[in-house]
Amino acid sequence: MATTRPRETATSAAELRYAVRGMTCGACSARVQRVLERQPGVVDAEVNLATGTAVAHLEAGGDDAALREAVERAGYELVPLAAGALPDDDHDRRRRSWGLRAAVAAPAAAFLMAGMVAGDGLAGDDAYRWASFALATLVQFGVGWPFLREAARRARFGGASMDTLVAVGTLTAYLASAAALLGWVDLGGGTDPMPGDAAGHPGHLWFESSVLVIAFVSLGRYLEARATSRAGAGLRALLRLGADEATLLTPDGDASVVPVAAVRVGDLVLVRPGGRIPVDGEVVDGASSVDTAMLTGEPIPVEAGPGSHVSGGTVSLTGALTVRVTAVGGDTALARIATQVAAAQAGKGAAQRLADRVSAVFVPAVLAIAAATFAGWWIAGEPDTGFRAAVAVLVVACPCSLGLATPAALMAGLGRAAELGIVIRGVDAMERVRRVSTVVFDKTGTLTAGTPALREVVVAPGGDRDRALGLAAAVERSSEHPLARAVRAAAADLPRVPATGFTTVAGVGVRADVEGRDVMVVRPGADAGLEVHPDLRAAEERMRGGGLTTALVGWDGAAEAVLAFEDPPRPGAGGALAALRRQGLDLVLLTGDNPRAAAAAGERLGITRVLAGVMPGGKRDEVERLQRAGERVAVVGDGVNDAPALAQADLGIALGSGTDVAIETADITLVRPDLHGVATALEISRRTHRTIAQNLGWAFAYNVAAIPLAVAGMLSPAIAGAAMALSSVSVVLNALRLRRVGGRAPA
């Protein structure tokens, strides 16, 4: 997830968004981006392989049609997208397709490998040789058809990719083997065998080379499709949080249910208790507690009354509101968050695989070497040897280990992470982990439990704590407010006292008749005219100064107790943060909570860098500011309000107990509510990425060492195929070491 690149939007006249069709690998996305950036009038461009999108910023006079024509000439297609829209998600279809292809190729590969291990006895059996031909034909032109098709497309437009490597190597091995089987050529054995061929052998076949390559690379494509199958689901989940309909009030007082799209700025809409607010607006009548957790992440509802601003997507809990519309559609707070997520993700093109980056040079180089090998031996008067050597060059250069290097490590690393309750989206996330220097934590629901708990009860002089708490619980028994639940939980062991006449006092709190007394529980920031003893007032100020939320309990016109609530730290949070510090990472607390509560939470958790009172858009801006200062930022969050920051971050980590949009936006998800998983996820990611780099390094080193031997005629195609299989075994064994990372998996 490369950091979103700053754009010189001041010089841009337009931002154009497209779905890109025809991309299959990192080389494709890089090629499309280069084509776009070279066009006149383009300020910059970003192409995202995972979501299949491109964003281009054009100066005045830039030509959209010219962009699409240029990309079409390169072999791809641009389809315009509306703002906030995503292309049709075909990752599930691709995942199923590649999974089926890998499943078909696997038994064929196992059959051919068995013959290879058995040696000349089985390899010389006619029935086995013709069965190998039939299986290889099925795999080459059935399972491997996408590689052949894409290689042909890339060649038509003058490009190359991983598909070209696979197609050239496997097709050469297949055609040469078929020719040898049919007796058209002799590529091994006879009176002048090459090293590794048995004298008198009827001609070695290496169908296993083509089948193994296709099987391994198909498995890799399946894993990639699975890792990116939900790349755009987070944004779709976010947009679904908005209401589809609104109750529109007409000037004569009638109410009618209309689609949200029909509502205009200045209209009046009615929001009933328990209803989702459909638009941004200002309350003109009514009062209610509004659940804003989906935007702010804070569990304590906000009191709303005339003059209060409310946001679309939030929920009115206790009362009816009449709201004058101030923003609709793309101008609402929810839509702006969705736009921020989309904008941040646009700069996160999947990191190009090393094989993709070099394929444009590697493929023609191997073809040239093979041709030169044949020509050199032909000039030397040994065309048969030259042909065998040229085929050996193509076979030994076939990217079997390249195709296996990444999926083998991913299978081991991601499988181990899954055992430990960690879901990592793929190799791109692992590449970014090693660069992370700073971990930014959301507070509510991430470092804290996300559920208020009663921490302290202070009574007026001469008062009784249990009596005050018992009366408060009696009143709150009919309320679903989060603070009411905390009061009931704290009074669970006290005698149950009946209450009647429960009433919600808008903007103030709740009241009920308990044992003949009019008992009130007054919400934070109000006193309902109750007389408050100076000792209680001092206790209230002390509690608020410590970052706690307070409420008053009173009867007979006087406050009798003050209740203090806090969102307690998540179990194990302190130890998890200590583990990250031992990894040399800086920690930051970023929250929409008030500064006093945030500072108190930071002190309890040992985090000295605290950024409080930051709203959703501001969280993304703070992450971007840290990135501009040179820090590589991982963000850990759980709410909708964290989604823009998770998307903007170099690495996003979400708790599985959080909202769907946070989980879908993140690169890593902790299934278990254990923050120790953050440190474990980073360790597994680093180790897996390192293993991938080692595997790719071995694969390239193998090619560098083996190709000269093949050119010199020191390798027959049979030995070349065996060497290629050995390189594959080596990367698998290296990947299996990841099974030991992270200690013993939890039961």
C-alpha cells in the first residue's frame, strides 16, 4: 500500500476515474499508468490493480477520448466511472475460475512427477508416454489457455508480462515433447546422447515441465484473486450505511416517504425514534439522543435538539426530530468519508512482483539467447545439438520457481497467521510492514473496550452509596442508553427496586417514580435545576478533569450522587503496546474523544503522543501529515470513522470486533479481540515477505546459473526440467519454515 501521492490539484481542471479492463499482473498496471502519464494534459495518474481502477488528473484542455484511445492501443480498455462508484467486482469469479484450473492441473502434475521420479523404466513405457501427452494437452490448452491468450495479446501490442514467460516456456516444452513423441525430432538418446540422457532412450519427454509450471502459477493466481476478492467491498459497505428513504414533510404538514435522492437542500424531513437520519441537516424541532458511533466511534450518544447539527447515517434513539436538510448526496459527511476512502485507495496499486518488473526484459532476452544458441551450434556444424540446447535454454528459463515463490510463502505465512487469528490480505501488505515506523491507534473500541462502565459513585454528605445507585438503576431499567446499561450492571447485586412513570426528558435525562420519590438521572452537561452540594460539584469537576463522563442522581430537588463512567482499556492492551515498543515502533493515540478523556487514556496506556478531538476527515489528514514528515504509518482501528485513516495509512489493521467497513478497508484484520495480534501480525508479515524475497532471489539465481550451462550444451532438456523441479522444491521447503513463526497456535 504505497502512500497516496500528493497531487498538484491546483493545476488540474478535472479528475477522471475509470475501470480498467484487461489487467492481469503488476506489469499491466504499470504499463497502463505509464501510458496515461505520457499523454498531453495529464498532471498525474494512479492505477490500482486490486480494484481495477485508474484515476487521471487533467489540466484544462485534457482529452478524455485521447486517454481511452491511447490505453486501447496498449491493449487495455478504460471505462468511465462516476464519482464514488466502483467497477463491477469480478474477483469472486476469477477466484473460482483459477481455483478450478489449479484443481484440474494438480493431479495431472502429480501423475507426471511420479513418472519423472520412477525414471526411465516408466518414462519409456508407451502407455505412460501417450497418457502424459493427453494430460499435458488438457493442461496446456485447457488450464493454461488464459496464459496463452494474454501472452498473444501482450505480443500484439508490443508488451510482455508473467503470462508471456509462462506461455513461452510451457508451450516450448509441450511442443518439443510432442514432436519427440511423434518421432519428428530426436531431442535425447540415440547414438550421441547429451549428458543425462540414457543411450538408446527413445527420446526424453518433459511434459511435466509445462504441466508443473501451469499448475503452480494457476495456484498463485487463485491465491491472488482470493486476497483481492473484496478489495472494493469496504467502500460498498460504507455506502450502504446511508438511508435509502426519507420522510419528507410538505408545507401543509403532510408526511410522505420518498427516495433519499428526491430530497433537496432546504427540505424538512421527519426522523422517528429508532430511525436512521437520511441526510445532513439542522434540527428545527424535537429532541433525541443520537447514536453517532458509526461516524465518531464513540459509544455515548449525543443529545440533539433545536439548532443541533445531525449527520446522515446516524440513528435517533429516543425521540422524533424534524430536520432541515443542509447537505445531500455527495456533500453529506458519510459520502465525504466514502470519497476519502476511495481517494486513498486509488494510490495503492499492488506492489509489482519482481518477476513482473523484469519480464519485459527477461522474455525477449531468453528468446534471443535460445536463438543465438541454436545459431552458434548450427554454425559449428551440430544443428541437432543446437536445437536440443536451445530447447534446454527455454525449459530451464521457464519460471516455475518464480511462479511458486510467492504463493508457497503466502500459503505458509497466511495459513500460520490464520491459525493465530490474523487475516492478512496478501503480499502487498507484507511488503509495507517492513517499512512501518509508527503505529497509530484509535481509542474507543480499539485500545478500550468500547462499552462504558461505572467507575466511581460519590454521594452528598450523609448520603448512602447503595441507595443512590439502587434508585438510579431503578430509573434506568427502562432505558437503552449505554450509560443506563452501565448503571444496571453496577447495581446487579443490589435489591431490585420497582419504578413507575418512566419518562425521557429531552436534552436532560430520565426520571421515574421510585418508592414515592421523583428520581432523576441527569445526563452529562445538565443539572435539571437540581441543587448540587459543593462537595458533589468538586467531585464532578475532578472526575471530568480525569477524562471521565459524569451523570447526576437526585430527588426532592437535590442532587444526591454523582456517577463517573469510563471506557476501560481493552484487556491486554498495555502488554500489546509494550511488545510494539520492543519492535522499535513509535505509538500514537488518535481519537475523536475530548482532550481530557484522551489524555487520561494515553497516560493509563503509556502513550505520550495523543491527538484528541479529531473527526473522521481529520484522522485521515493527521495520518497524511505524519507521512509527509517521513513516517511510515500503520493505523489500528475498528469503526467507520477510522476507515479513511485506515485507507490512507501505509498499513491498515482492523479489529474483527469492529465495523465491516473498517475490516474491509484494512490490510490486516485481527479476528480475536487481542491486541497482541498486532505485534504478531507484523512479525509474520515481515518474515513472510522476507521469505518471498529469498524465494525470488533463488529463482533468479537459478536462471542466471542454469542458462549458461544450457547454452554450452551441458544440460539436456530432461536435466533442465529436473533442475527446474529442484528449484521449486527449494522454495517450498524455505516457505515451510514459516509454520514455526509466532509460537504455538491458540487452541
